[in-house]
Amino acid sequence: MFALIDGNNFYASCECVFQPELRGKPLVVLSNNDGCAIARSDEAKALGVKMGQPIFEVPPAVRRQLVIRSANFTLYGDMSARVLAILREVAPRVESYSIDESFLDLTGIVKPGSREAFCRELRERVHRWTGIPNCVGIGATKTLAKLGNHVAKSAVRKPGSYPAELGSVADLSALSPQGLSAVLAATPVGELWGVGRRWAAKLRSMNIETALQLRDAPRVLILDSFGVVLSRTQRELASEPCLALEEVEPDRQQIMVSRSFGERVEDHQSIGEAFATFAMRACEKLRARGLVASAVGIFANTDHFRPELHQHHPQRTTDLPRATSDSRVVLNTIRQMQRGFLKDGYAYKKAGVWLMDLSRPDQLQPDLFSTITIGDDKLMQTLDAINRRYGRGTVGLGATGWRERPQWGMRQATLSPRFTTSLHDLPRAIC
């Protein structure tokens, strides 16, 4: 038995926790470089602001009513960790599915008749301890739990879409077969977890328009037409578990760090500093997962939204001398890759670094004449420990430029303070 707890308008809710003057106002959080809406309060949604909509496309009359914030992922990540800590106190098995969603395994810890009461108490605890409003869905499978969360939100936001008693916490496992079928019949197939626009359009062309019709469709038809992924979804809608809880994130095949620049950059040294900064961050992620990389790649792009400008989109990959997680080894390799990589007179708008051929050191084939990996693990561990304690960027390598506001930095005109991770930004309470 699964539960899915999801923070409502998570990024916007995080902003409101420490800025109560934003509550009840049409708040929009923008993506990197203040481009598109990635979170909206209910009030902003009521004004017609769409998810992913570029802010410049929002009509001026609407834009003047909005409160806008630049994305503060440091704050959001810390708030997510606080929510996750609460969940792990009450459930032994938790899967952190995304920054604002987590699956819980309720098997053996909650009696069937008390699941809804348990989840309502948990919902209130998360809200009370973190300030993040949330909804909970309960189901016999992960797909039904995800659907239950959608139902819990929609029953509150769109009265009449689902029974009112399913608002905030929706226990689909407690419904009768007829009640569950009614919920599935009221759910468009495009609202299901994992069903994108193309599949939804194809399903509708086959006269499968609701979750109920998908559940009851011939299984051979779905398997032959869409493959095993949607076939699993169909089985999960029928309360047949196909997806297990993933308590430990699977090892990644590659790690990429990239950014769009706040402005177009022609200076090759500045772009080189960007490559170094991205490589440092990628190596931090690599070490945090206990992995090493055997290859590295870099890329840069000019502004494809301005086709009248010179266009150049170079990309290079190469093997590392040996598998490593040492930032210095990766930076030395990237420095060599940059020779002749960029063109003079071209203004670049985006760049990135990615590490490939990832593995765990104990899974590598030993060599009789050399070590399996290269680099100074103790030095890197010390560097990471200092940055964890005193904040990212406290110590690093000179190749990054060490500029507070580099030329390639992102545009974040309305960035809120780091309320939970910086002593300088701690909120002040005046009594």
C-alpha cells in the first residue's frame, strides 16, 4: 500500500513560508535567467498564467498584478530535505521521487481502516513544522497513489470534479469497486502518471479517453500499441503492483551541469571559467554518489533565438586518463579540450559539462601496472566537507575565476534570501 505526499505549488509555497506578505497574492516563480513560470500560486493560476509560459508573453495588464521571484533552488532544496526528514520519522520506507513529491510504503505500519487518519495527521504535521501545504494520495499501487494525489488536489481546487470527501487526502484503496471506477471515469487519460501529450492523443484516437477506459482496454492492444511502460500503468490502474519503491536512487549513467548565461558572452576566458565552475559542481555530485567518471564532454551554444547572429554549437568528448572523481584531473582535461573550441567574434549563450561512463570504483577492472583510479580522494573529501559546512564555493579552484558576479552568471533580478542556509539571511523576528 502506497501513499504519495506532494507539496502544493512547492516553489511558491517555499517563498511564502518566510515572506508571509506574499500569501494570498498572485505569486510566480521564474526559471533560470528569469525566463518562464515554473511555479504559480493559486491566485496566479486564476489570472491565467500557464505553467512554462515565458514571462514576456504574459499580458502587461496581468503582469502588473503579479509578484515575481527568481528561482531560489538552494532554499527549495533545503525545505525539501526538511519535509523528507519528517516523512522518514513516520515511515521506514520512503522514496524521494522529486523535490516536492515522496512515496511512502504504508504496508505494516498503518491498519487498513486508519490510513486516511494517519495521512491527515501526517499532512498537518508537515504543514505545521515546515509551513508547506500539501496533499496526500493513497492507493494499492504507485500509479493509484499518484492518481489519488491528483484527486486530492482537484477536489479542493475544482469543486465538483471529484467527491468533496476526497479533498486534501484521497484514499482510493478505501473506495468500493464502483467508487474507484467512478473516479477513474472522471479522470482524463492525459492526467495519468507517465501519459504524455502524444500518448494521450493516440489513446483518444483509439476512443480511450479516460483512466477507466484505459484500465478496461484489451491488454494485448495496449502492450502492442505502446509497449511495456503503458502496459504497466494499465495493470497498476487495476491494482496490480508493477512498480516497486525505490529507496535508493539508481546509479546514474552520466552527470551534466549546464547553464544559460544571463547575457551573451564573447570572452573565451569567462566561458572557460564557466566550464570550470560546471566541472567542479559535476564532480561534487559524482563524489556525493560514490562514483567515478572515465570520460568527460563539453558543449557551448550561441543564441539560437537570434538566428541573425553568428551561430556556433561546438561539442567535444574525450576519455579521462583513468577513472576519477578528482576535480583537478577533470579540469586539466577540460582545459586541453578548450583549445580551438570556441570561435572569436561569436557570442555564446549557454555552456555545459557532462561526465560519462560512470561506475563505482569496486566495479572497475583492476590493472596490474597502475591504480584503478587517479586523484587525491582525501583532498576532495576535505574540500567537500568545508563546502558543506560553510556553504558551496567557500573553497575551490582558481580556474573558476572566484567572481561573485561573473559575466556568464544567470539573471536573477528578484532572488529571495537564503533563509535557511545562510547566517546572513536568517529571518529576524521583532517582538
